[in-house]
Amino acid sequence: MTDKIEYIIFVAFSYLFKLLGIKISRKFSSLLAVTFFYIIPIRKDTTIENLSNAFPECSPEEIKKLAYKCYKSFATTLVEMLSIPWMTKEEIIKSVNCTNIDFVKEKYNEQNGLILLTAHYGNWEFMALSIGLQSGIPFSVVIKPQRNDYVSDWLNRARCKWGNKIVPLGISIRQVYKALKEKNIVAMVADQRGPADGDRVILFGRKAAVYSGPSVLALKTKAPILYAIPVRQPDYSYVCEFLEIRTDDLPENDKDKINILNQRMTDLLESYIRKHPEQWLWMHKRWKY
């Protein structure tokens, strides 16, 4: 029953944003941020702890202000996600300015398969939809199902609106491997905390567990890895540039290869986070172990 109530509220907000239009709806982000930061705090302590670990030079007051900005940014992303079913193809295309979309097409045309990586930064959902449309190449998106199955199904319908396919995390490796061997594109968001026994990299000067799936798949299939982060602009559009993660200068040992690739991707992510820390999703225990 709880899941159904959550779903009804979720969909009700989506219809409300349809009536208001996305420009006016974005103003709700401040209300949502205040609600979940001050009135009904959700993962507030975790967010503040993560920011304190990443930016020890900042005072507690500075950290608190930054944490609120993180909630405001995520609230904006949530409003935008809820608006996707009512957006046109043209609106989604215009929402993301990919400065080198031809590079994506070029790498895809090499017929080695292609791994597109991003992070929970800015609006990663807009990016997946927009890049698929801009490139004219629908791809498989690896996703982690939500706790609420009703909400998860709703999100997946939105994600598939213009041709992209969903590959649920858990059964993904075999399907992703098959997609890459068939020379297709696979998109992943792989910046959250990895398993306790997973590979460790350095993130903001601290050891952090990561998922090695993208690195392992790239090495096994020879598919190149292109990494891009959608950075929100003052006008609520997003800008991204795809950068290739080098794989031609790795050592012989497979474990070392994986660790180096994981670190390169983490370093790139950190460089973006340092520029706009409020746009990354800090609401999980990134340094839990």
C-alpha cells in the first residue's frame, strides 16, 4: 500500500508539472529542497558528512550551505525527470548541448561497440535521452531498479520514450556484454559506491570502493569508453563533452589494468565535482568502507 501511495503522489506531481510547464515547475525545486533538507530531512547527515570529507578546508557553515545547494540541484533534476513524459523530442534535444556529438558517432562507426559513461551529476536522465536522439543511435541504458516497483516502471517508460532500451542492474552483465559484442552502444552511470570487496580508488584523497564493470567490459570487448558529465547552466540547459578514457598504455596485469582505468574515470569525475560540487548526488555513504 505504501508503494502505491508513493506512486500516486509521484504521478500527481508529474501531471501538475505538465499543467504548469517545465519553466514554472522548476520553481518547485526550492520548496522541495526546503522540505527535504529542513522539514523532513532525508540523508542530510550523510550529505554533510560526505561534503566534510571531500572539502575539509570548508567551515561547518560553508558545508551546510553547500549541502542545501545539493538538495536544490537534485530537486531541480527531480522536477525535470517528472516532466519528461510531457516533453517533446525537440525540447529534449535542445536541453543538452553536446559539444562533440560527432565524436560519439565516429567512435560508434568504428564497429567495436561503445561504452558511454556518466555520473549522477546535473541531469543524467536528460543526457541519455538527448544523446540518443542527437546521435540517431538508440542505446541500452543500464539502470538500478528503484525500491518502489511502480515508480521504477514509470521511470523506465520515460527512459524508453524515444528508442533507448533498459537493462536492469543484476542481469546486466550478460546482456551488456552481448550488446557490446554486437557492436552496439551501452550507457552506464557508475559513480556510486561499489561493493565492499570491490576495487579501491582515490576519491578526494580517500580510498573509495567502485564498480569495475565498465573497465572489465571495455577490456574484454575492446569497446572504447567515452565519459561525459552534463553540467547544468544558469538557463537550465546542460553542456557536455565526451572524453575517451585511454586504454592503450596499460600494464600487463589484468588487476592493475582495471584499477588504472577505474582511477582515470574517478579522477575525471572528481575534476568536474570540484568545479560544481552542488551538482553531484552526495546522498549516499560514498566512503562507507
